[in-house]
Amino acid sequence: MTKKRWFQAAIGILLTVLIIKIFLEISYVFKPIGVIIGAIFVPLLVGGILFYVTEPLQRLLEKKCKFPRWASILSIVVVLIGLVSAFISWVTPAIMKQMSSLIQSAPWLFSKISQRINYILANRDNFPKQVTSAINDFLNSLQDIAIFTSKFMFEIVGLITNWTFSLIVIPFFFIFMLKDHEKFRPKIEGIFSGELQKWVKKTLAEMNEVLASYVQGQMLVSAILAVLMFIGYSIIDLEYALLLCILAFFLNMVPFIGPWMAFLPALVIGLVHDPMQALWVCIITLLVNQIDSNFVTPNVMGKSLDVHPLTVITIILAAGNLAGFVGILLGVPIYAVIKVVVQNIYAYRTRIKNYGAKDVE
């Protein structure tokens, strides 16, 4: 029985749970490590995202244009500074204007939302049976949706506030990643030897490829969707279109659920001003999501993660309950990395087993 695969898997799971339990019981030993990780988490995360976004440009400059490493890093930094300066000069004034308008009109917005809800409640019996049923279901879940969305909105605001204190450190992490990223894997691989070293080299390469594909693809998809939504919202003259699309850019980084989380604020703004405008928001969202699912994501992301949509949704929900917005943001790439490691362990174990069987023969 000990040779059965299910038995070995069960033992592995039990040992993992036991190790986690032991770690939790002696948490005072690992608390300083947690503090250190918490201190470098934001600079490492943002620096890593910037690295994966700009690494293709660095590769192009060094391989095609024959730039030395220092020149490629300097060029990337100059480009980023230029983009940030342009954003501050052209976009920030419009954002500040819309934010000021939103803050000033907040009491009126809440009053209008309350009026719309009261109107629906008072007249829902006059609607067709299917519409009434849909309204009842929506109203029953509205509170949960509002709590879910507002919870993560507050978490995003808190994260942005905390991240501002890391702005000084982020450039150092980013620049050193650009400078020394090729030295990281060989140092880890050098710890091992023989077949195990080959396995570690292959696994690290695939992990890097998965992370690069996810970060680069998700950022590009989010940017394309935000631009498409901004064009649509501008056509129907939706208020706070720029703010809504910037919010959509960040929320769209969460697969499947993100676009619908970004849709809710736009729907509310549309409902408050004109129900017909809310209908147009629904149409634009549907069109943008159809373009995304049929053209953008398949061509940008491809099969880089090879994770089933139901698995992605399950991961996002579980990670959100465990670690909030950070868990939602990082759950899918972490799962993809773990999947690569498990697949390589299984392949390595199978290869060793086959070699052993050949030797016996």
C-alpha cells in the first residue's frame, strides 16, 4: 500500500499540515522574519512588476542595439521618468478635477442612489415576473456586493497610502533587478549538482517564464481594456470617466472578477444621472468584455498560464478571504508558480522511476 500514489500524496499533505502547525505554534521564532518580509514586500512587488514590464525593452536594447548594461538601464529609467512626467502634466489635473467634483457631489449622489432604490422597491410588483425576480435577487445580494467592493476599495486606498512610503526604496530594487537579474538563477543552481541541478535550472526558467508572461500580459490587457472603456464612456459622456477607467485599469489585473468589480461603480454613476446612460454602460461593458475574451486575452495571454477559469475564480475567492486585495492580486501567479514546481517534481520523479526500471531490466 505504501507504493500507492494516493497513499504517498496523503502522507505528503499530512506532513505539510504538520509542518505548518509547528511553524504556527513557534511563531515567535518566525515573527522577525515576517517583519522583514513585510518591510520589503511592497518595494519587491512593485520593483518586480516594473522589472518584468521593462525587461523586454532591456533585452531589445542590449541584443539588437548593442547597448551596454548601464546604458540600457539609464535608457529605461529616462523613459519611465518621461512617462511619469507626461502623466503628471497631462492626466493628473483632469484626475484632480474629477476627484474634487466627485467629493463635492457625493451627498447628491447618495441621495439619488437612495431615490432610485426606493423607486425600484415601490414599483417592483408592476414589472414582469422575471424582472421582479431578478430585481429581488439583485437587491438581496446588493448589500453583500457593496460590502465586498467597498472592503477592497478601502484596502486599495490603504495599500496606496502605505506604498507612498516605499517610493524611495522601489527605484533601488528595480535598478538592481535590471542590473543583476541574470546572476540570481546561477547562484541557486550552483548549490546543486548533476541531474538535480538540471532540474532546478529547468524549474527556475519555467517559473520565470510564467511570471513574466502573467505580469506583462495582464498589464497590457488591463491597459487595453481601460482605454477601450474610456473611449466608450467618453462617447456616452459618462461623468468621472477618467477616474472610473483608472480604477478599472487596476481592477482588471484581477482575472475574470476584476472587470465586473470595475463595472459596478460605472453602473451606479450611470443610474444616478440617467437610466438610459446606465444601459449604455452595460452595453459598453459587454462589448469590451467580448473584445477582451475573444481577441485581447487570447492574443496577449495565450495559454501562458494554462489554468482553467473555474480554478482561477476559486483561487481568487479563497485568496481574497485569506489575504484581502493582495491575495486577490497575487493568488493566480502564485498558483501558477506552484503548479510549475509540482509538475516538474512529478516529471523528475517519473524519470527517476523509469531509469530505475530500466536498470532492473
